Amino acid sequence: MNAAKVDKEINGYLSSLNLKQKKAVLTVVKTFAESQDDSGYSDEFKKELDSRYEEYLNGGELLTREEVNKGIEDIIKSKRKK
């Protein structure tokens, strides 16, 4: 069954529900929609990002653009040598 058919079937059922039932369906739909994560990042990576952000908020040291670029250049150079 494709998405358009499912949408049509869901809409057909909605018209027969009372307000309380519609609110319950809305809660379920919101829960599904809010729990989706399309970032493609692993939980481990997201935890690492959160950890680093938390460190930043607590006065952690930041790298300058120049430091970041130098680090990237060093990585590229080391891979070229292999």
C-alpha cells in the first residue's frame, strides 16, 4: 500500500471519530513525528556532540579557524603519504 492510499484511509477514519478519539490520535501522531531522527548520526556520535557542547557551555576551550584548518591539512597530508 503506498503513502497516498494510507493517507486517504486514515482521513476516512478520522471523520468518524469523536473529539476525544481525535485528540488521542493526534497525541500518537505527534509522538511518532517528534521521535523521528533523520540526521543519520549514530547515538554514539550524538552523545559525543552533546558532551562537547556541554563542555563549551561550561567554559571549555575552543579551537580557532586556523587551528582547525591546520589540523585538517595535517590529516590530509598524512593520508597522502600512505
